[in-house]
Amino acid sequence: MSSHLEFRSISRTFGDAEVLHQISLTVQPSGCVALLGASGSGKSTLLRIAAGLDEPSSGEVLVDGENLAGIPSEQRGVALVFQKALLFPHLSVVDNVAFSARMAGQSRKASREHAMAYLELVKLADLAHRSPGKLSGGQEQRVALARALARTPRILLLDEPFSSLDSGLRDTMYSLMGDIRAELAPTIVLVTHDRREASVLADSIAVLDSGRILQHGPVAQLHYQPATLAVNRLLGGLN
Ligand code: ADP
Ligand code: MG
């Protein structure tokens, strides 16, 4: 499942506003890079571009050296999980996950089996036949993760997936992310504005500020050798 992801000098302007400025960033196969930055710094825009939901004004996204320009979103092998799960309300949990596997080209039978396997991975197999309306927020996000994984994506993009959960539930999700990395080893970009989350989950942190990467390095390096005051402020403090 793991692939090399490269953003090569990505810029994005909306009208007069340059929201991303020559972003270059590499994620190694099976690596997890956290993209940390204040609200409005351009994090979601960068993920949307990688997922094919938006186009860069200039620059390229490459997966295993293949330029994704012009490749439709559903053919990219890139799955995006949002802050809100957005499950189909009329489908059961397992059918939500199986639908995603079907869209990725699996047969009806295989898609159901895969869906159950992914629900087991996120520890929700016992709720497979529940309606999404009867799930808690944490359970919904676990289904959203299973649904993304059911596409067997080359790249997993997570856009603040845990930010609406309380801190105890977040710790459960972190442990689950550890299981997913150990079992499937996808290449991950995790967007967050929570420095603790970035430190716990990622191998390296890229700090985004007003559409520019201020610093990208191993978690410890950003803590102990921040390149600028702005980086220090984002990573500083006691937690
Ligand atoms: P973040 O996810 O870091 O909070 P976003 O990538 O959502 O930031 O947004 C970065 C900036 O780009 C914001 O100022 C936002 O208003 C602007 N922006 C995002 N999408 C659009 C769009 N479709 N049209 C105009 N401006 C946009
Ligand atoms: Mg965002």
C-alpha cells in the first residue's frame, strides 16, 4: 500500500490571494508527515490538490514518480478523510465501507469481506450493521478511516480527523493509527493544528504559515532546533 509522495513547488492562487507559495514536500513510503499550521495557512488546500479535488496554479504532485495532473480524483489511489465523517445515512456501517471498496473496483463479495476486515482493524466489527445515525463521533471517524482504507489507497490524507473528538477519545484514535501503520503501512499526510497530535503520530512535522513551509524535519528537531520564532511558537509550550 505504500508509495512515495512528492509535492513539487505547488502554488495556488484564488483571485489575488496566493494561498500556497511554492510548496515542496516529500513523504517517504510508509512515512507520516504532520502538516501543522494555524487556521487559514493552506493545509486543506494542499490536501485537496493531492486528492484531485482542486488543481494547483503551478507545480506538480507525484506519486511514485507519476505526475497526477489530469488524473481524476477516484483514479489517484489517494484517500482523504475529513473532520466530519460524512457517511451515507441510509447505508449500514459495513455497507458504507463496502461501497467504497466497490468504487475501487472490487466485486460485491470481495468488497463485503474487505469491509469487515477493515472494520475489525478499527475495532468496530460488532457495529457493522448499525445505522451511521446511531454512532458516536469517535465511532463515525473510525468508520470514515475504514472507508478510506477500503479503497486500498497508495496515499492516506487526513484533514484534522480527530479535532472534534474529546481528548480521551483522541488517545484511542492515536493508538488505532499505530495499529493501522503497523498493519498496512500507508503513506500518510496528517493535517492538524494540534502540536501534541503531530508529535505523537508523525515521523516528521512540516510547519505551514501563510502558504509557506517554514520548516520540515523530524519531530525532535522542530522542538529543539526551531528555525524561526514562528515555529517555536507553534511547537512551544509544555504539552
Ligand atoms: P487551513 O486548512 O490551513 O485552515 P485552507 O487551505 O482551508 O486553510 O485555506 C487557506 C486560505 O485559502 C484561506 O484564506 C481560505 O479562505 C482560502 N481559500 C480556500 N479555498 C478557497 C476557495 N475555493 N476560494 C477562495 N479562497 C479559498
Ligand atoms: Mg483546513
